[in-house]
Amino acid sequence: MAEVENEPKKPQPPTRKVRKVRRAPNKNAIPPEILNDPEIAAAISSLPSAYNFEVHKTIHRLRLSSSTHLALQMPEGLLMYGPVLSDIFKRFSSVHSVVIQGDVTYGACCVDDLGAQAMGCDFLVHYGHSCLVPLTATTVPCLYVFVEIKIDDDHAAECLKRTIPKGSKVHVMGTVQFRGAIFSCRENLEKAGHTCVVPQAKPLSPGEVLGCTAPKGLYDESLGEGEQCMLFIADGRFHLEAAMIANPKLKAYRYDPYGKVLTEEGYEFNRMVSLRDKAITDATKAEVFGVILGTLGRQGNPAILYKVLELLRDRGKKTFVVLLSEIFPAKLDMMPQADAWVQIACPRLSIDWGHYFTKPILSPYELYRMVGETESKEGVYEMDFYEKGESNYWSNFGGDNAKRGTGE
């Protein structure tokens, strides 16, 4: 039989040898001898079972790094577990000594790697918050443990289902400890016929909200007020208030996982904006500005400090810099030379407590508004102090501020 012209030829096997891909061992994988150690399990049993302290992972990391001097940092609500964790790590890792850092820890911005380094520690475990300061920027190796908490997320979803109309759009958010519950609630609500969204303000985790950073623009103008809401899972209001400030039109419900209660929450957004607008207006008359760089952990960002000083000096304002770990009205009253203040520490200090200070005390965002570097929009107050962006130069991750003025 004659060969058909232009008939496609049968593919031939490759003539060259294909290199076999070998996977490098995963150093982060916890070895069975740690996971299955009955003595470690017995030691962990003295900690509350609902709290995930990631003890196995921490022991593995400490052994890998051959750390000998360990620092533990945690918010006050977890301090009671510090001695137990200290004993566990000394017993099952290479650690010889443990320091529990007792200074107040408001959030991940307070991670105190500099304090740990000053005490001669070669490893820091920070509990209860997410990784805001990159691990490449800390002065000692650092492990962030979220301490995820198991809750009755079915009850949270059921409470909301009985409260809002079926088919409502729900934005589910919360603090990082309840990250697992956020996604469980979304799944439960979707099964009940709701449209659910877990919003994200990068680089934070989906659904995660900080006191100074929250997803914005969640209100859908095409829907009615009764057809959309946020469900916030947290045991307090501080983080929820950030989400309400960023989305003032959106109805808010908070589920308290300890009391197992769902409450409708409110925030006096217009009153807050009025107070902050007055502070900004009063500060425009100031000739001398005191500029505060927060020294509580990594609250203060030197890169933002330099920009603030440049903005003020370019406009003929006199400035002086003060380093403070905590900011109180009485402390600032000791420096009457300042006509106004700018604090690079926590924006919520200005929002929540600014009206208690004798002189106007602005956040970096408010200073940018004062000097006209960003416009003021009706119904908008930026809550993006740790959100990545190209134009929010007052933010820790805005522009090139992520370098934190340290040359990274």
C-alpha cells in the first residue's frame, strides 16, 4: 500500500535523557519523633485544648536553629501560659534559658525583636498576632504563632441566619485567632442561601482586621441597607471599629465566641470625623510640631518619620522629635513648646483619644490631609496603616515605607 502523502508521523520518544526531579526535604515538616512524642503530648495537655500554641512546630524550629536563649512575647491575656510554655521549651528543645517579655503588647506592631536582641536572645516567639514586620527585617529569628482558638462556629452562623433576611450579602471578618471560624461561617452561610465574601486588605490574611487596618469599599450601592452586612468574630470591639470606620454604611454584627452572643453594633462615624477634622484645622495654625516616633516594639517607622519631617519643614514649620513607648496627655504637656503633634505609632490613638490631649495630635494620614498631599473625601476615613498601596504614603507598606528606614 502506497504511503499517503503528508500523513502525520508517529511521535518518537525523546532522544535525550530527562533528568529525574528530586524534591528537597521539607525542613518545615515536623518530624514524627516530635509529633508522636508522648511526653511532649503530656506537657501540652496542661495548656487549654481550645488554644493552638503550635508547640510541636515551635520545638521543631528551636531544634533546627539550635537556639539556646529564647524570648516569648504575648498579649496580657496569654501571659498566664508563659511559664508553662517556658518549661516545655527548656525541656524538649536546645533552649537553656527563656525570657518572658512582660511589656504591654497591643498587636503585631509591638513585636519586640530589638528588646529580645538586647537581652541576648537568639530566637523570639510572638504569640497572638499575625506577621506584620517581615521575618527578613527582624534582628533575631522570629516565629509568629496566631494562637487560633476553636469556637462553636455553627452557632455563630445560626445566630446570623436567624437575624438577617435570606439571600443577604455577608462580609465575614474577625481577628486572626478566629481565622478558621471565619471560613467555616462563610461555608455555613452560603449553604443557607447567603452570598458570602471574606474580604482582604493585603498583606493581611483574608478576613483579618487590625485596629488600624481593614478592608474598605465593601458597601454595595446596588443593594439596600437591609440586604448586606458584616459578621465580625471577636471578643471585643477594637478591631471591629476599624472595619466600621472603613465601611461606615455597612450594618455590623459582632459574634462574641466566649459569651456566644450575636449583637448589632454601631459607631458614631460622623462625630469621629467631625472631631478629627477640627484637630486637623487647629493644627494648620501651628508653627512648632512635636513629632513622636513610637518605640513600643516596631510601632514607629523611621521611613514615615523622615517623610513627615520633610513635609513639615518644606512648609516652614519648626520640628523636634520625641521617642516614646506610650503616649499620654500628661507626658506631652511637659513639652509646651509644641503647638501640635504628629504621632507615628498607632492611628487609633488619635482617633479614640485625640480629644483628650491639650494640643492637636495627628496621625500621619491626617498630616497628609492637613498639608494637602491627599484629598479629604466625604464619608471616607482611611484605615490602611498596614495596607500595601502605591499612593498611601502615610502607611507602613505605602510607597517604599516597607523598608522602614533601615536599608532593607
